[in-house]
Amino acid sequence: MKLGDVTRTALACIRIFNGALGLFAASRMAKSLGDELGDDKRFVYPARMFGIRTLVLGVDLLTLKRDDASAQRVLRQAVLIHATDTAAAVYAGTRGELPAKAAKLTTIISAVNTGLAVVSLVTSTKDR
């Protein structure tokens, strides 16, 4: 298995796990990010919306074949999505819009996802 396939599969699995958690266990996810979010019921609805989006994107990456015509587009979108998620987590943390623990955790997860997406994209273009 090539490096791009490994990173794409890893990213897909992370997306599927986090998406399912957001969709089906939003309250539990909020509690794991910090007591402030765990007590705030307003977190549940956006977590579910984010969850289904993340789950669908994960399945899309998992079922993607390297020679699909849409492969490059999907991988470029993955980089954009995760880089934006990383920037948003950093921004929310610095502005105090997320508790420090939640901001740190979401920034780390999003940065790892961005790295996986970049490696997947770069190696897929080299394999062509």
C-alpha cells in the first residue's frame, strides 16, 4: 500500500469516527471537550450537523480510488476543509470562544487531519 493510500485511509477513519461521535454522541463529545461545553445543550445541534458532514466526507475518502476522475478534487477539498478547521480552532481558542482544553484538542486533531490531507494530495499527484 502506498503512503498516499495509507494517509487517505487514516484520514477517512478519523473523519468517520469523529463524525459518528458528533452525530450519535454529541453530548458525550461535548463533555470530553470540557465541562463548560458538556453543560451547554446548544452544542448538540451544531455537533450533529458537523458530525454528518464529517461522516459523509470520511466515507467519500474511504471509497475513493486513486484513478477516479474526482480524486484530486476530493483531496484538494480535504486540505482546504482541514486547514480551515485548524485555523478556526486556533481563532476560537485565542478569542476565548472555546474553553482552553477544547481549543487545544480541536486544534491538534485538525492539524493532524490537515497533515494527512496534504500528504495524501502530494503523494497522489506524484503517483500519477
